[in-house]
Amino acid sequence: MAILWNTEKLNKNLARIDGAILAGRYNLALKLAHRCLKQYYHSCITSNGIPTEQMQADNVRLMAIHICRHLMSYFRKYDIPYSERRLMFISLVSNVIFIATMNLSSDSQDDFLADKAMATYARENVHHIISYLMRYFA
């Protein structure tokens, strides 16, 4: 079942991330940011029929790439000016959040701990990415 996204749902997720950051639970904030991206990307792909090859359902990196490719072809088809850098930024940030979350999920949690800067970076970029994409995928 696709999750319908709107500004209210985004703000609710961002408030959870903010709460984790304020409580000093930076690992949780990073995991919540990853979950938010994963849910939005999955909703985006399923509700818009974006073609994907055999892809793991929870791989944020690959979902971001498929969404960016879909947007690029859409922009080219309708001659909409766009910034390729902006779309590359979506993939880059998604990749950073994915890798950081996977490092948190590994057996040795002492090796990698998220700090306030990383948690805030993830929160701000999740907000910017989803707000940008919501313009095209309502």
C-alpha cells in the first residue's frame, strides 16, 4: 500500500527527527531520516509507476537513482529547464544517509556514532529533498 505524502506527513516526520536531535539521540535521528527517505521514495516509485529493475525494497541509494532518472526524462520530454546538479545532489545525499545508517546497523556500533552535525545534516537534507520532489510527485 502506498503511503500518501503531503506537507503534514513530512512535518510530522521532521518533528520526530528534531525530537531525537534535541534529546541527543543522534543515531536515532539518522535512522529516522533514512526511514523517512525510504518511505517517501517507495511511495514515489509505486504511485508513479517508475520502472525499476530487480531492486531491494529498502535500498535508498537505488531508489534515489531511479527517481532522478525518471525526473530527468520527464524534464527533457517536456523541455523543462532543470539543474542536473540538483538531481545529482539527491542521489549523493541519499547515498551518504544510506551508508551512515548501514554503519549504525553493523554489529560494532562503537566504531561509528552519529554526532549532532551528521544528524542535523541528514534532517535538513531530507527536508529539502522531499520538499523538492513533492513539487513533481504530489
